[in-house]
Amino acid sequence: MITFPSQTPRSAFSRFLRIGTVATSVMIFLACLVGFAYALWPAKDLGSYGSADAPVAITASQQKADARSLGSTYGNGQIPESQLREIAPGHSMTPQAAERFAAMKKALQRDGKQFKVNSAYRSLAEQEGLIKRYGLLSNGGTAAPVGESDHGLGLSVDLKLDGDALRWMSEHAGSFGFKNTVTGEPWHWTFVGQS
């Protein structure tokens, strides 16, 4: 009679390895399911109070306390539109940054300089989209990681500037509290406050 290797009795070690392999496969499968469920589950905005039911509105005095207060209160890329101020159609910044941007815009225009707002406040989803299109800064791209951009704090603006407007910004933006904070991106200006 012919016997095949699959018909021979298995050693205890062989059975242990087979059970371990199956158990590991089941654990990996369960971990994947939990990961997918977590990624797809809608997140609740906990605001700064730690519970989803707490109010998240802030007072005007809190808004003025510091340019980064809205980002601290709501989180990077999670500031409600109602807390931002429009600086150009479809583009917003925090109230303090928007106020200083408006003053800078008037001065730019008064001096005959041309510019266009390309981007300002960005939600987390918008930042993710930019990463997909342009890549991460750390990998040679031009986008900051999600949740780390000053655009998500409502403090940065990307401008389309000609040479004259760029020179004007380099000389005068600081007096309005704006600074070019990203090396190699002459279009990126961040409100850092006035000294």
C-alpha cells in the first residue's frame, strides 16, 4: 500500500506550527477589519471640551487673544467657517489675520501692485487632496502633512505675485504681521503677528 506524506501522522511541533499560523492569520484579518471600521467610522468633533455635546463657540475676546487661538480651540483644519473671515471669494482666514491682510491688500493696491489669492484656510480634506496632487514637503513635494499646515490654522495665504508685488511683499509684509515662512515658496505668506 502506498502512503502519501499528507497521510503520515504529524509531529507535535508540526501541529503547533500549523495552529500558530492559522491563529496569526485570523488575528491579522481581525486587525484589518478593525482598522477599516475605524477609518470609515464618522468622527465626532469633540471641540475643546472633550465631549461631542459641549458647545464649541468662542467669544470675541478669545478670538483676539492670539492669532493661533482658533486652531488651538478647534484643531488644525477643523475651524468652522462661521469663525473665519473672507479675504477673497472662496478664501478665508482667522479674524485677526484677515483684518491685517485687508490692510496689506489696500496698501498693495494703493502702490499699484497686482496679486491674486490662490489659497488661504484649508480643511483637513483639502490638505489631503493637496498631498495627493503635489506630494509631501518631506518627500520633495510642496504640501505639509495633514494637520500641520498653517493654512489649517487660518493663518497662511498663497498669493500669485508678479516680480514687483513680490518685492513689495518682501519689503512691507512684515509691517502688517506677514512673513514668508516656507523656503522656496515665494507665494506662501503667514500671519505671525506684529512685533
